[in-house]
Amino acid sequence: MDRVMKNKAAVLLFLLPSLILFTAIIIVPVFMSLYYSTLDWDGIGEKAFIGIDNYIELLTDTSEFLPAVWHTFFFAAASLLIQIPLSLLLALILTSKIRGERFFVTVYFIPVILSAVVIGQLWMRIYYPRGGLLNRLLAAVGLSDPANPVAWLGNIDTALVAVMVPILWQYVGYHMLLYYSGIKSINPDIYEAAKIDGAGFWQTSFRVTLPLLKPILQVSLTFCVVGSMKVYDLVKVLLGDGGPSGSGQVISTLMVRNMFTQNKYGYASAMSIFLIVLCVILYQGVAFLFREREKKRRRTHD
């Protein structure tokens, strides 16, 4: 094996199929989108080169694009502040030797394997104005008027939050499983030593588990932030074309609408490049934060 790894030609030969696929599926489409973003083109007819005009239009569009960017960041912030802490808490509880541990792990992970259409239809029934589960529960405790039920997905003030809830619910189990696996891989002797020193559940969690989970936390936060930027399926299923007055519009849904409904292929390509750049910046931001924290930790120990 070592002899093979030292042979650069052999290593290149093994990597070549993956490199070809990566180039064909990722690199080439990105550069094609970058080229299309400089055009005034409907995807079929003549192309007209317009330089950075599409990007200027994007960054000055206060009616649709900039609100969509804000909505996308709202999803990312909600994921960081709600989804990640909740997932971590569930993982900590499930690894504290409770009964039915495997059963609960399976139950929490089930939403991850369901399709967005199934989840969307389920939550539509929950949000349905008349006869929906949420309005019936609120009416039962006197917090809603049965004669005037709330249209959760049809109200400008509630549409964005209403679609955010099932997105967070769907992926809590995914991040929980990452943390659960990471905690299970920690040497039990470390926990035994902490217990001997008198550490309780929360002290062990914050002073032992979290520091050892940093690599998993970095991966999870990266998936969380970058995934929130690309959210599309559940927004499309629940709100259709962005909800009432675009109150639930995100970058991905707006991009698809401009490309396939309004035939603004060049403009939509500029959105895709903007989204790619945004994801790269956020990924690098998460990596930078973890690098800086690691440097501070090393300086403290030195």
C-alpha cells in the first residue's frame, strides 16, 4: 500500500474518475453559469453580452431579491440558534444511558429520510386554516377563534415562520445523529474520570463532551449554514411561488422562478453565482472561527 501511495502516477490514475466526475458535474456548470450571468438571455434565443448588469440589478432589487436574501439568512440564523442547540441537547440526553436509546434515535431520525413532498403535505394538514391540527389545538386552549382561524401559510406575518418550523423539525435528527455518533466515539474512561472528580451532567457536557466534539461541531455548523442558504424544496411545497407577497421567498425559489417561469436565464444565473459565493464565504467563516478558537486554546495551554 505504501509503495502504491508513493507512485504518483498510480495515485493520479485512482483519482482520475472522481476528478472527471467532479469537473463535469461541479466545475464546468459553475463556469457556465458565470458566463451566462454576463448575458441578457432567455435560455433559447440570441445572447447579448451585458457584463455585470445582472449583478447590479440583483444588488439594487429591493422588491424581490434583497428580501429573499434576508429570508435566507433568517433560516440560517434560526438553524444556528434553534436547530443546533436542540440537536446537541437531544444527543447529550440520549447518550446519558436512558432506556429506549436506540428507539429514540430512530424516531428522531425518521423525518430526515422522508421526502420534502411528504413532509410538506403533512405540515399543510397541520397548518390548514379550518380543521388543521394547529388551529384546533389553539382553539381548544382558547388562543384562537374557530370562526376566524389563522391562515398560517397564507398570512404575510406568519408564512416565513410557518415554513421555517418544518425545515428545522426535519433536520434536527440529522444533526442529532452526528453529535450522537461523536459522543459515542469518546473514550468512556474520560467520563469515568470526570465522575470520580465529582463532575455532574452539565459540567461533563460543557467541560468534557463539547471540547472533544469540536470537529463534529464544525462539520455540523457548516452543513447547517450552507444548507440553509440552499433551502428550496419545503419552501416550494408549502408556499408555492414564495408565499403571499413573497413573504417566504428565498434565493433558490426566486432563482428557479426567474429561470423557468420568467425566462430570465442570465439574471437567474447571476443569482446562482451569488449563492455559490455566499456559501463559500460562510464556509470559510465557520472554518476561520474554529481555527481562531483552536489557536487561542493552544496559546492558553502554552
